[in-house]
Amino acid sequence: MGTKTQDEIAAEAAAKPAEPEAADTKDATKADVTKADAVKVDKTATTDDAAEVDDVDDDADIDDLVVVEEVAPARSAGVFQGAAAVVSAALGVIGLSGGWLGTVAAARSNIVGQLETKQSASVADQIQALYGDSWQVTALIAGAFAVAALVVGIVVLVRPAFGSPDQVQAPWIKSVAWAGVALGVIGLLLAIAKYSDLIYGLPSTS
């Protein structure tokens, strides 16, 4: 009674190791599932990171576009306005004295006065023919240069109002144009004063 045979003991011993194998199989299955979940998590994280990088790149591109749109309107007003401003200042300087052209015209007027003036003419007429007329010619030419400087300078200053709205006139162009206008006004006033004998008039012969 109750006594097991050797065959039964051997059978039980052979059946017992089978249980750990099942446990190992379950552990392996769980490990595989854990690895699969880890791979899925890594893929998800990688996808999220890539999406964030794309968003950052898109934001950077948008910022670049915004910067370009803000900088683009600040374009130069052009070299022609700068050249015109310099010409205006140069004409203003010439208008103060009449320049080489005024000197030549004054010398010619002097020669004509000498040829046309009779020896019997009064001293006042001779002075007027020899000096007064030549001085007035110099004043006229100086006044013409001054008016030209004034007109060119004003055109340069008002040009941006009639050009493209996105163009910006350089500060140095405005400065030189204003200098030309100022010199033109001074030269014109001096020319009028000299022509009308308000300053440096002919000496009196009486």
C-alpha cells in the first residue's frame, strides 16, 4: 500500500523539470513583448523629435521671410539723385563768383566798351562802358549759375515724393542738396545786389 514502484518514481522525476521550462518560455515571451514596446516607444519618440525639428525649421524659414520683407523696402534712392545733389552744390559755388565763364564774358564786355566808347564821351559813360557793363555781365552769369543750383537742389529734395514709395533717400544726398540750395540763394542775392549796384557800385564822377 502506498509504496511506489521505481518506474513511477522515474516518471515523476522526468515530469518535474517540464514546469521550469514553461516558466522560462513565459519569461522569454514577456521579454520579447517588452523589447517590442521599447522599439515602439523609440519610434514614437523619434517621430515626435522629427516633427519638432520640422516645426523649428518652418519657424526659422518664416522668420527669415519676415526679415527679408522688413529690409527690402529700404532701398537706395539711386546714384542719379546723388550726382544731381553734387552738381547743385558745385553750381552754387560757381554762382558766388560767376566762374571762368563770367570772367571771359566780363573781359569781352570790356573790350566792346573800349571799341564803342568815343574819346569825347563823358567820364561817367566811359566808366560805365569799360567797367559797369562788364560787372553787370559777371553778375548776370553768376545769377544764372545760382538759379541753376537752386532749381537742381530743389528737384533733388522733392524727388522722393514723386518716386517709388519704397525708396529711401540717403541722408548725405539731402545734406548736399540743401548745401546747393543754400549756396544758390546766397549767390542769387549777391548777383542781384551787384547788378543793381546795391553793393560795389560804380564810383561817382561828380
